[in-house]
Amino acid sequence: MKNLKASCAYALAMAPLQLLQHKHCKVCGKAIPASRELCSGKCEQDWARREKKRKNTMLYYFIGLIATLILLFLLLMRGV
């Protein structure tokens, strides 16, 4: 009887685990179905707020880069 329990335990340990296809919420990390990106309306609002902030930050960097390039161009044209 002891060998039977040991062999069953070994078979269970060696059997591959089958997990359902899933993703994790981009905001809170909860497991969700593979067809979804976010788990709830709250996370959707938070994600939208983060994306807006990220886009604004990138816009400000781009404007700063362009202003810096224009300033450098003007200084070089002036002969400084």
C-alpha cells in the first residue's frame, strides 16, 4: 500500500500542470482572461490617466528638444 501511495504521488508530481490561458492586468496585476487587457473600470480609468500623462510628458520632451535644436542652430549661425 505504501508503494502505491508513493507511485501516485510521483505520477502527480511528474504530470504537467495545465493552466488556463490568461494575462495579467496592466495596472493591478490581477489574473484576467486572455481576451482582456484590464480587469475593471477602475483600472481602465487609471490606465487612461497614466497614458494621458505619458503622452503629455513625451510632448514636453519633444518641444524641449526642438527648442534646444533651434537655439543651437541660431547660436551657430550667429558665429558664437
